[in-house]
Amino acid sequence: MSLVPCRACGHKVDISALTCPGCGATDPGRKISRQQRDLRSFLIQLLIGLTFLGFGGWYVWNGVIPMAKQYLVKPAV
Ligand SMILES: [Zn+2]
């Protein structure tokens, strides 16, 4: 159980409360839960981005660099 300020009047209400006991506004904790959802989607996007970045780095290290070395060494031999 966590208390959040009502988005309409600032009265402390439970995050799961359907109406604010202070002013009667519906879903007073909605703004907070939307922020939590935004944070979760941001973290998922960050994880996906890091995965692509890691895979891209691995691909460059194992695929492009040996190929580049081979290309650079060949004319000398
Ligand atoms: Zn209120």
C-alpha cells in the first residue's frame, strides 16, 4: 500500500483508490501509475538498445575486424 497525492487536489490517497476521499476525483493515482508504466517501457527499450549495441559490438569484433585484417594482409603476401 502506498499513498500518492491526488492529481486534482493533492490529498494523500491510496494508489489503488478509485475515488479521492478529499475531492471525489476518479482514479486519483492515475498520473503516478502512468509514470511507472512510462518508466517500465523506457527500461525495456533501454534493454533492447543495449542488446543491439552488444550484438553490434560483437559482430564488429568477430566479423568485420578479421575480415578487415584479411583484406589488409592479402596485398602484402
Ligand atoms: Zn482529490
